[in-house]
Amino acid sequence: MVNLSEWQQHGKFEQLNGQHIFTRIGGNPAAPALLLIHGFPSASWDWEGMWQQLIEHYYVITLDMLGFGLSDKPKNNEYLISQQADIFQTLLAKLGVNEYHILAHDYGDTVAQELLARQVSRDSKIHINSVCLLNGGLFPETHKPVLIQTLLLSPIGAFVAKRITKPKFAANLQHIFGPSTQPTPVVIDTLWQLLTHNDGIAVIHKLITYMTQRKQHRERWVGALVNSPVPVKLIAGALDPISGQHMIDRYCQLIPNANVTTMPTLGHYPQVEDAHTITTAYIEFRDSINKPLGM
């Protein structure tokens, strides 16, 4: 497992839309571009277990979103999903990427839905070729937040945030991972370090407003999946109490010709719990959409 200092050494900070954003890029720039979008409340380090294998196939681009990880965490920001999408598009444009694929998780799924919605409505000049989603609240009606998330979203959110401790954080992680794929001490330490970097606890109650935004923009974001002009894949851990089997079932109800791979023993962080299996499933998806017709 790559530790955080090594992960940071291989990345760099970019000024994107007026913000100091940590970015990590790898692979051959001539290969198909793959954008990795992390979840809440972690950062791009979530992808470290998949990184080496992915860069052998793709030009891999990721960053710590505003308010997350090693990036800026301004206290006076609204943290809109649309703002996060704008930052990704700015980075892609800066890199000269005209078309790309998306692999996203959790909060990142919602950012991916916004980017896809822009393509559906033809508001984007950069073309998405495929989308793969891991566990996340794709449908607000099936999202089951844990207690701490509900409290952070409440009027006492800032008060609650100040009382988050590492043992409480670890307990929440253990609750949402699969029983047989529990987070190691290194995973807990690293995710806690990323959360608390740049006084991140002070903005976590603002980041959590993505749950409200999902309800406000449900028609746009769910519609992007239903009406997607490109292949969409769901790879999800069934044992996730937040967005597990119940979300998978809803996905199969709503999405035409749903392409789903269920991971029966995994929880909310499939790419951390079993990076190799998730990488294999993702590459299989990409290979399947690249096959010529008739094969």
C-alpha cells in the first residue's frame, strides 16, 4: 500500500479556478484518458490500490476535490457539485484532453452525474466516452445516510463536526466496510490524516450539503443516467449499509439495460476493500465496450 507522503510526492498542486488543488496524473498521455473522482470524506488516495494497474492501460487523471484531502478547504465556500465539476473540466482543458472516461465513487458519482448531464444537454466541449460508478447515492430515495451524516447536515452540523474524533471516525468506517474486508490501521490513519489536513473538520458540515443537492437536482442527475448517450456501468459492494443492495436494486429498476456487477462481500469502499478485483472488473468493462460489433 502506498502511504500518503509517497502519494503526495508523485502529485502536484495546480491553481484551478482560483483554488490550490492537489492533482495526480500517470500513464501514457497518448492512451485513453481516465478521470478518477473520489468520494466523501476522503480523497484521491482512495485509488492508490488501483493506480499502478490503471496507468498501464490508461492516461489516469485525478485530484483532491475542493474541501477534501490535500486541496484548499475555504471556510466561506458553498461546495456545490457544479463547482467541483467545473474544477475537473478546467484541469482536463489544461491538460489538452478532449475526450475521456470516468470512474467514480460515492460523492464522486454525483459529480460524474453532473458532468454527464452537461454532455446530455450539450453544455460541454469535452466528450465523455463511458462512465463507471462505484457505491454512491445515485438516487436520493435509496440513500441511507449514517447518523453522523444526518447530524452534520442538521442545524447543529458545525457543532457536531468539532466533536468528531479519530475513534468515532474509525468506528464509522468499520460500519460501512464489508465484515470480511475491514479497514486496516493504515487506511484509518490515512483517511483521518486527509480529513483533518488544512482544518478539514471545519468544512465537513458544508461538504455534506451534497445530500440536499441530490434531492434538488434529482431530475437532472438521475436523468443523466437514464438518458446517457454513452455506456454506463455500476460496480457495487452489496453489503454497504448506505448504498448497497437496495441501491443496486433501484438502479436495475430505473436504468435501461442496466450493466451491473455486484460484489457480494464488499461494502461502501470497494476500491479500498479489494482493489485488484475492482480493477479487473473495470478493465473488463472497458474491454467490452471496445470490442467491434459482432464479436
